[in-house]
Amino acid sequence: MQSVAEPSLKKDPHEVVRYAEVAVPLHVFQTFTYRLTGEQGVQAQAGARVLVPLGRSVVTGYIVNLSDEISEGLDDVEIKDAQELVDSAPVCTPEILELARWVAEYYACPLGEVIRAALPPGVSKATSQVKPKLRRVVRLLDVDSEQKLTEAQRRVITTLESNGPMLLQSLIAAASVSPSTITSLEKKGLVETYTEAVRRDPLSEDLGLKSEEHVLTTAQTSVLEQIEQQMNSETYAAFLLHGVTGSGKTEIYMRAMDKALKRGRSAMMLVPEIALTPVFSRGLRARFGDQVAIFHSSLQKGERFDEWTRVRNGVARVVIGTRSAVFAPVQNLGLIVVDEEHESSYRQQESPYYNARDVAIVRAQKESATVVLGSATPSLESFHNARKGKYQLLTLPERIAARPMATARIVDMRTVFARHAKPRVFSDELLEAIRETHERGEQSIILLNRRGYSSFILCRSCGETIQCPNCDVTLTYHRSERVIVCHYCNHREPVPRVCPACGKKYIYYVGEGTEQIEEMLKLLFPALRVARIDRDTTARRKVFEQSLADFSAGKIDTLVGTQMLAKGHDFPNVTLVGVVSVDAGLALPDFRSAERTFQLITQVAGRAGRGDRPGRVLIQTYHPYHYALRHACAQDYEGFFDEEVRYRQNHSYPPFVALASLLVHGPDLGRVRSDSLELRKHLDLANQDRKCRILGPAPAPLSRLKGEHRFQLLIKSRSRKNLREVADAAMKSVDINPRSINLEIDPVSIM
Ligand code: ADP
Ligand code: ZN
């Protein structure tokens, strides 16, 4: 390493001492300094993992800075030695480290937590490290030998001669020999065995899909040209692609990614939940071959590690993945696509609370890349940015092949109730539509955003509902498993025979879920082939993929499911989408409930009529005049935007103010309440010039969760800087464990 230096200047590596600033993957805001000596001091680089003593344990930390000198204010005798430098080549590239710093700063979260989130699970913690998967291979050595061989040994040689190098296991089987035969051949110097890393490939199972390339429409061509022109300049720019469902956005993403590759750069595409679109992932493989790396939540650790390694080594230059893929160590990034940019799943729901869409924008800025946000229903923030000129707006107002948009109609459940003098799950209109659709040999999708059988259990004698012991919610009845379940903490109990409160047996099930809808449809239409897709069935990835494949192949007539059905799928034979109820979504106490409902209906309507036959959508509701429903039925995005923006402005919600939410939580109600009042006091102290508006504390809409009580405070301000000053000052001065306060900057919901 020091070979060119003068001998007299040559340092004894044992004398090298360097000081590493280390971020640890815990919810602590400071970084720690450790000493690295000898060879480790020479080899250490920022972005490498290091095992360090912390309190009484040893943790995997990440070096974020290195120095030959001790920083001011620190005393050398108090500094501990790092236990072990794990990597000589950093796992976190300089670009990713810088991006992580930005995330930690913007979202006010610990840097170590961000780096942990940025690395695949098998890498972030060095002690439970995933290793490459190895296998033994045997090959023939190129030697002319007169050695005497046994019959078995000769079989091995001839097998290898005709097959080339073989897996040890296959060779043993093919030549029908024992392992010792191979060992003796190795000793004679006739064969060699070695290990080889095998790639764990998440797309290895071939479902027999192929990708088709289309001739672009005029509208697609014009959009693509604008993106490509921008990419030629190799500077940062952001586009918002507002294209109605079925307008061919995906084709544009593919072409733009291809363009990035042709320019020698790499490309990234973020999607909300890739596991739900196996067809799409495999289409990518068909298009980009082995250059694609894929990241999503249902990959196994080993698969994820291998994909990450392929990106890190530059073998894979197209990255497709969910949220955390935004941190993939791709080099020379030219393009980032964020599909369905409005989706709330881009937001991480635990610390670090980052939004991958916004991180994508910043990453593109830092790496001079083009970023394309795409959606049929852009988030209010993004469309607002486009109107202000921060993003360039591109539009695809029509569906491919001039296919008409599905016609959407509201079914007023109040009149259905009046007609039958009792509540009905299905209106006559929806039942009739399902029957007709089936008769025509077409398919339907029935959507209800509530899984399980019944949403709660009520005693008709005493009025008691069965609550989760840990959360402020009722338990949901799951009939197939014969249990009642909490959808928040997964607490499970057997179905009670009598009311736990009064002991009487007038147990009554209220509110239907997807499981019940599926069963009702099977009873009502015995000939209808019905399947269900929700989080209960998707737990098993293969089963889920099979259901989608069967639906696609026409082996299923009707698919019942939760909102996960609303996204991204392309089933040309679906001509009916029925929404059993949207009312629960509209009633959520959140400033985004109208926006979410509008998006859901527009997206689900986009699943109908994607083939040659027109589609229709029926939406059952008790609020037929709600503006979100009206505009969704009229397919009028801008009409909705204008109305929603007025509401946000009048009530001071984003994008007109910066918003932060502080959730104080803990097992003891009195303590949580007093802590939250204390926090309020410190916020007020920091806000004496009244540049922020502070609301609360109030019990959070979900006031108890997983055994913890929750109180919420909100900060609003026209100035993001003021907002952060107040939040930071209060968090610093208040004497509460930071672990019992969730501080969220730009929360996507305040539930
Ligand atoms: P979006 O993502 O905007 O909802 P898609 O990209 O899924 O729309 O396109 C809808 C359908 O149209 C898909 O089946 C796709 O393969 C097809 N498609 C896209 N572009 C073209 C084209 N130029 N010509 C013909 N079909 C196309
Ligand atoms: Zn619970």
C-alpha cells in the first residue's frame, strides 16, 4: 500500500490511528466516535460497516466520516476501539451515503436508521450476514495420464468428457459413483472441484410470458420525445406524466429506460408493490434480460442480497423495486421513473419516515438524472408543483386504440334501502350487472376495502362489541379460520359462543368483509367461478400469483378483493368493476380521505374495459353527492383538483403549509397524556413569534395500538424552516425519551 513511499517515511501500520464517526442503526440521534488502529485504520473508508461496542452490546455501525485527528471536545482516553472493520470496500457508496444524509436531515431521523433502511436486510447487520449461495462443481483437468483407473473412476471421466463441468451432486448421480470416487480422482490430479456462486433469481420461474413491443401512438411519441430530449442534456429535470388509465404509460417508461441504457447510463423504476404485478416483473425480464435487478418485500433475504450485489457490481443496470429500491447503489443513473407516484406505500410507516417519491426527486437532482413521476391520479402536491412549473407536465388524455373510458355510475344505497326496507350488501343493479357480464362470457372485479368475514361482533343483548385487548379497534371475524383477529396487531382469539360481557348467546356479526362477499356471490351465482385476493390470501405468494394467472387465463369469472386489485393489472376481458362500498374510506378523519377515495375509484375504473369491449363501473354509496365521487364518475381530474385545492387552502393543509405530526405513545395513559402536554409546552416556548400553528395534544384517531396509548400534536407553518426550528427545538429541550415520540415530517396521513 505504501510501496512508493520513501523507506524512512513508511508508517508501521500498527501505529496508524484513525477516528471514525459511526452512525448506529438505532433510534438515537447522535453519532459516536471510535478508534481504528493498525491495518483496520489503513483500510477503513466511509460507508463501510464496523462492529462497535455500544453500552453493553456490540452493534453493526456504519462509518460516516474518518479523520486522522480526534475532533475537538473529545478526549482520547474516553474513545473506545472499534471491534472489527467488516468491509474493506464500503457497502454504502458515496452517493448513497450523501443521499442518506439528506434523508436524515430532511425527515429529522437518525442517520444510522436511514443507512440501515438503504441496505438489504442481509447486509445492514453484519452479524446475521447473508452470504453468496455456493455449490460444488467438478471439472476435468487437461492431463494426459496413463494412470490406472477403476471402473467407477472411468465412468466419471467419460461423463465429464461428454458434459463438461458438472455440479458435484449431478455428477455423482449421473455416473452412479460415491463421493469418494471423486476424491480419489482429485488426488490423482485428474479432476478438480471448486465452488461457484449461484444466483438466487427471483424471476427464475418462467410463467411463459413474453413482452410485445408496440408501435407508439402519436401522443406517446410526443411524450417520449420530450423525455428523451431532456435525457440528452444530462441535467436534472422532473416531469409529471398525467396519463389516464390504459393510456400506455408503461410503454413510455420502458422506452425511456431503454434510452438511458443506450446512452450508457442506468435506470431505475419505483413501483408501489411489485409483488402484486408478477406479470409486469416478468415482462421486464423479457425486455431487459439479465440487466434487470428486482427488489420487493416478498423476496427472500438471499434473493435480495444477490440482486443488490448485481447492482453494486454494475452487472444489473436497470433496477425495479418498491420504496427502498430508491437507495439501490446504481452507478451513473440517468433516469428514475416513479410509477403511481400518488401511492401512499412510497411512505415508510416507521422511522425513518421517508417518502421514496420525494427521495427520488432529490436523488435525480444530485445525480443529474431525469425523473418521471407518472399517474392517472397525481397526488395533489405533484399536480400543484406541475401547475407552478416545478415539474414539466406531460399528458396522455386518451386510452390506447381510442378505447373508451369505462362509464362509472353511482348506486344510491339509500334508495336501495328504501326499496327493500332493509340494508342490502348488493344492490339489484350490481347483481344484475354481474349476471349479465357473466352471461356475455366477460369477467368482473368486485372490490371492498375490508378483508375478513365480518368487521365486528356485537351482542344484541348488552350491546357489547368485542375489542382487541391491545388496540382501540374491534376484532374482525375470519370464518375460514374460525377466529377473530385484530387487523392492527394480529391478536387472535377463537370465536366466542357467548358474549364475553353478559354471557348471553345473542352474538351478531356486523359489517361484511371480502371473505363474506366471496361466499355470498358463490351462493347467489352457483355457476360463477369466484376467487379472492386480499392480504389474507397474498400471504402465500405462489397462491396469489396463481389466482392472478387463472383470472388472466379466464379460468375465474369474478375476482373479489381489497384495493390491491385496483392497481396496475391489465385484464382485457374485465368489463365490470363493482365497488361494494366506499363510505368507510370517505369517513376517515384524515385530510386526504377525499383524495384517496377519488384515486381509488379512478384507478379501479381503469381496470374495466381495457380490451375491445367497453367497461362499466358501479359504485355503491350512501353519500351519492360527495364531490370526490362526482368527479371520479365524470373522470374529471382537474375538476376534482380545483375543488380539493380550495379545501386544502381554506383549512391550511399541504401543499399550502408544511405539516409535521408528533405522536406521543406509551403503555401508561396518564404518562402519555402528561408527556404530550409537556411537549406542547416546549413547542409553545419555541414558537413565541407564532410563525407556526400548533394543534393538540388530542387522542390520535387510533387512540390505542399494540398496547400503547397515543396522543397526537400537529404543527403547521407556511415556512418549512420555521416548522423545523420549532419541532427541533422542542424535541431537544423536552425531557422525553425520543423513542416514545414519532416525529413525522410531511405525513401522508394523520391517522
Ligand atoms: P397505463 O400504464 O397508462 O395504464 P398501459 O401501459 O398498461 O397503460 O397500456 C395499456 C395497454 O395498451 C397495455 O395492454 C399495453 O400493452 C397496450 N399498449 C401500450 N402502448 C400501445 C401502443 N402504442 N399500441 C398498442 N397497444 C399499446
Ligand atoms: Zn390489536
